[in-house]
Amino acid sequence: MKRSKFTLKICRCIETFLRNDYRKHSHLDANYGGAYYWNERDIQWALYRHLRDRTKPYSIGSEWWVHAEGMIERPRYVRKNQWRGMKRADVVFINHSDFKRWWRGETDERPPYKAMIEIKLIYSGMGRANTIGSIQRDIKKLEACLNDGTAENAFLILLDGLNRHGCPYYQREDLENLETSTYLILYHWPDSKEPIDDPSRADFRKY
């Protein structure tokens, strides 16, 4: 499917983050799963700063377009029992000028998010059985926002840990079998036993 120029620019930003920033952090002690970050919140803020620093060089608005913890009201066509209360997205892009016009009452409809990004961190030892449900929930949330028009683009970044055999929990066939919209972009970053010296050779895939 052909992607818009804006979508491709966000893709390049995310891929640069995965190659250059994510791998700069040394492994933590094995007692903490050998992960590069303590938790998803740390990654969220690192990606947030990375994106804000690249809005002008990549010509994707201004730094004011990028926000953390974007609020999401229940999309149309989603039942109340399937969407309780207000939800959030880890990082969002929104046209700041359009948002200000809506906030001042100059337009009736709130502008959609230009992009919505969710991060899922899987530590070694968590296993597939304990994580597949939360991944599917994130997919459903993002797809509901795409279908409703709440978001124009949606990205899920899956940072995968290693099982007891030293292999990522999720293989290519597992991710290809997930029921996802063609408009949702999924990044899968499998961890490794040792830090990668040349980040450009890191093996991650985009679905």
C-alpha cells in the first residue's frame, strides 16, 4: 500500500531511533531481563524527545506537533463496555495550528491526530502467554482510532525479549498472523544476547 510522505517521514524517524538511540544503552543486569530500558515510560520519553528534535529537519511541522500521553475519547462504533473511560496513546502528532483554532471555537470538529504511536516492551521471562493479550488490546485501540478518523496514522513498536533458548518470543509468522489493519504499521525489534556494535546491521522488521 502506498504511504503518504508524512507517514514515510515518521517511519524514518522511528527507524533512526531504533538503530541509533535504542542501542546506545548498554544491557542492564541480567536480573532485570537484560533490557535496555527500565520500563516503557523511559522508552516513551526517549522517543518523544527524539521526535521533537527531528520535526524541523524532517519537515513534519514543529516541535509543538509532538505530545506524550495523548488523550483518546471512545471512538464511534465502539461499544461502551469495550472502551471504558478515557484512554491514552504513548506519543501523538497533531497539527498545532488546527488544534488552536478548534480550541478557540473557530472550528467545530477537533482535528485528528496526524499520528499515534504505542510502545510495547517485553522483558525476557515474560513469555508469549503473558503478553499477547496486551499486544492485541493495543492493536484494537489503534485500529479503532484509525477506523473512526481519530488518527490518520498509527504505529505499534514491539520491543521483544528473549526466551530461554535465546530467541525472540515473536517470530515473523506470529506477527504476520496477527489481525491488523493494512493502515497500522507494526515495528518488531528482537533483542539480542549481546549489544550490537553496528546499529545499521540490527535486524528489525516493519509489517
